[in-house]
Amino acid sequence: MDIYDHPTFLMACQQFDQVADHLEIPQEDRDRLKYPKRSMVVALPIHKDDGSTQVFTGYRVQHHLTLGPTKGGLRFHPQVSLGEVAALAMWMSWKCALCGLPYGGAKGGITCDPGKLSLTELERLTRRYTQEMIPFIGPQVDVMAPDLGTNQQVMAWMMDTYSVHMGHTVPSIVTGKPVGLGGSLGRREATGRGVGYLVNRATDTIGLDISKATAAIQGFGNVGSITALSLARYGVKIIAVTDAFGGVYNAEGLNLWELEKHVAARKTVAGFPGADALTNEQLLELPCDILVPAALERQITAENAGKIKCRILAEAANGPTTPEADAIIAQRPEIFVIPDVLCNAGGVVVSYFEWVQDLQSFFWGETEVVDKLFRILEAAFTQTVTLSRKQKIPMRVAALSLGIKRVQEAKRTRGLFP
């Protein structure tokens, strides 16, 4: 399907093909498992604040609806394309199945630079996108959530637009909303908390003392910053962080509370006093115990995979490691990989909790949310490690095998409609 031609989609297909070969999935089943069920591309004209009209392009890909409604984020970014969104939707399918959630994967996006749009322009764009998507979304069809460049305010606008169309309030149409509008306690922190929990479990698995460990984090947005705080609570020393504008390094550890204040004032970690400047490329090759890529896809490649100097690679981002890099890392048994479909699953797990709470209009306390989150991540982690060791396969292949096999079995059991 040439319409999805994009390096990230080709990468997702490579990963799928590798696992399909391992599982010996019949050729006739592969395309049905691999390619998206439904893809939408929409034109989004809006009035700018200066009175002009600009047309943006919006996307939504629903990978499969076999296990329930589709679930996945909505991103605002200049590089959003149909192929990238399709890859992210595919990964979300395997992630949800790995964690036992009753969802297929989805992902959406608008090609724009949110930093160059005013708040009113962002609202117009969000509401127009939601209106165009109404025939294809719903609490039992497709449920969106925040992603790169979006937040709980964007979700509130989406919920309001859909609710006005339906004639009554429908909080279950999106997750990641403000708590006052039916959002779940602990949702904003869920992905980063999940990364921290799984890194802690990984240190137990390889016999590393987490209280003496060091970490470097690429990306200091919502996921990266919460991951840093979560790891710090386990005693980890955060020695380096980067974002799109630069990075900082201090071998003695960064003061995260002061760094948060700096980011709030400057909108970047760059220039943080008492630390040396660092690029994203340098961070990936920095000697540390825990390396957390929490930014964009395809950051660890064949060029730098051999230069990574960590014990645990915790993939908080989606698709940060290319298949070529995977082949190199597979020859380095000293590196324990927590693959993305497991590592960053905390966000969709608590989104699932939020959806359930909205459907039943009964809300949980944060302690209950976090406890349930860790229970699901523990089960997925244990199953993945057990399969990896039993079959002597990489952690990524083990995690994807569990997810893909569950979707395959569900499709086989439901059958194919004539």
C-alpha cells in the first residue's frame, strides 16, 4: 500500500514481518493483520487571527477494530504524515493487546506547528478536525487522547465539539481530559510513572542497584519530565536531559526541581545554570546506567547503536530504535531493552481506566489508579521477560509476539465476514 510510504511505517512493517516469521503466521493472514482497517485524510480550513484563511491537513488511522473500539493519541507537529500515523496506530494495536486492553490501535495528527498558532487558532483547528472526524469516532468506535503537541485543553475542546453535535455531554469520547470534565486522576503522569516502574523492575531483573544508578533522558516533555521525577524517587541520579532546543549535563546529577522552574520560564532545558551544554546526539552516547529516549522515532540507528553505553534502554518514545539498530543491540547482551510497546504503555492503560470511569460515571482515587496501572504493567513485563528467556529471543520480539498473536487469534476466532 503505497499511500503509507514513510520510513516509520516501513520500520513498523519490518518489525511485524520479523515477528510474523518467528510466529510462522500464514502469508494469507499477514496483510490483514498488518495494514490499517481505515484511514482518513481531511482538509481543515480555519480563519487565522489576522483574518486570512489557512488550510491544514488532518489524519486519522484506525488499525483494527477486532477487540473493541480503536484507541490512540492525536499529535500536532509539522512532520505529521499519513505513513507516520499509520505506523503509530499499528504499534498501538500491539501495545493494547500486550496489556490485555479491549482496543485496537489508532493514531491521528494535524500537520502544523502549534507553537506558531495562537490559542484561539488552536481551538478553531481542533474543533474543525473533530467535526470532520465525527462520522468515524465515538466511545465505542474510536477514542482519542493527547500526544505530541496536544494536551488536556485540546481534549476538552474535542469533547465539547462532539458533545454539542450529540446534544448531550459525552465525556467518554476522549481521554486525557481535565479531571473536572471526567478525566482520570493520574492520567497525565501515567506514561512517565510506568516507565519508572518498569525501569525499577528491569534493575531487579539484571541485578543493578537502582539507588546507585545514573540516567540520561532524551526529551523533556510530559513523558520525559515525569520519567525523570519517577526515577529520582527510586534514587536514580539524572545526569543529562535534552529537548528540541538543546540539552544539559552534570555528572553529579541535575536538580530536577530547579530544572522544572527553568523549563517553565524558558520553555527549554537549554541554558540551565550549573550544567554543561549537550546535544541530543551526544546524550545517546553518554555513559550511563539507564538511557531513556523519550522524544521522536528513529533516534537510535545503525550509526550510533554500537556507541550506546547503558545497561538499560527504556524506550519511552514510540519507535526510537530502528530495526538495523536492533540487530546491533541484539549482539550486546549487556544492554537490557524495555521495548516501546511495553515501556510507554502506562498512558494507554490509564486512558483505558478513564474511559471505563466515564462509561460508568464512577470515579477512582489516584492510589487505586496507580495500583491498577502497576498491576497491568507487572503482568505484561513478567510475560515478556518469561517468553524472551524461554525462547531466547530479544525483548522486542517477545513483546510484539504476545501482542500480535492475541490480535491474530481474535481475528481467527471472529472469522471473516463474507
